[in-house]
Amino acid sequence: MNNVEGMLLGRYRPEELHDIFSFLSAEEMGVLFAYLEFREWQQGEIVLKSGDPGDFMGFLVEGKLAVKMEAIFPGKFILVAMLERGSLVGEVSVVEGGCRHATVVATKNSHLLILSQKKLELLLEQVPALGLKIFRRIIYVLGHRLGEASVRLARLL
């Protein structure tokens, strides 16, 4: 295998992504990579927009993203979270099959590995054990975020 073949989508070597996909074996990472697409956003660009269809989720490989939700005052937003390398984004609506719940903006040039809703469904059909691991990761991340939100809410009350 030459250098280009050993790179994910011509950008990253699998060992450079091990921390992001630590919940998978090397073999499982290789299988998953066939379902992923590389995309990048420049600083200030909208990655996801509240209300848009949830047709993909992403693994943040490089950069930083701000998650914002519209406040009760039109045109005003509340910063909900800052996402860094290794974070999942867009996972809720891609699983629900609904619309986005928040707007996500790149605060730095950002690279994401995208798993489209169609590819996720295909993965679940073709490699159900790997699909289950992806869902377990999503549940883990959501549980962690819910715990953090609960702590913040408790401090306000």
C-alpha cells in the first residue's frame, strides 16, 4: 500500500484518527472509512442550520465549532457549546430523521468526516455490529452532554 492508499480520503492516515474513533478497532475503522466523506468549512461558515433537514452527522477532525440556539428575541442566539476535535455534530437529527435543533458555525477552519443519513442506513444493513457501535457512541455522547446540561441548569436554580 502506498502513502495515498493509506490515507483516508487523501487527507489523514488512520493512525491520526485513532483518538476520534477510539471506540472502534483498527479493522472497524477501516470499514467505517468507506462510508465517510471529507468536508471542510471556513471560519464563519454555517455547518448546520436550525430547521434544515438532518441528512448527515459529522466527526470533527480539525477546527472548532460553535453550537447556537435561537433565543426568545428574534435574531439573537445563545451559545450552547463549543465543539473541538473528536466531537460529534448533527447526530440527533440524523438518527431522528427530523430537522436540525441548533445552528452550528465554524469558529475556525474545520474538517469533518461526514456520515450521511443514507450511508448510515446502508451501514446498518451491511455491517449491523458496526452500526450498533456507532449508535452506542452517539448514546454515550448524548448522555455526557445531558449530564453537563443538568449540572449547568442546577447551578442556575
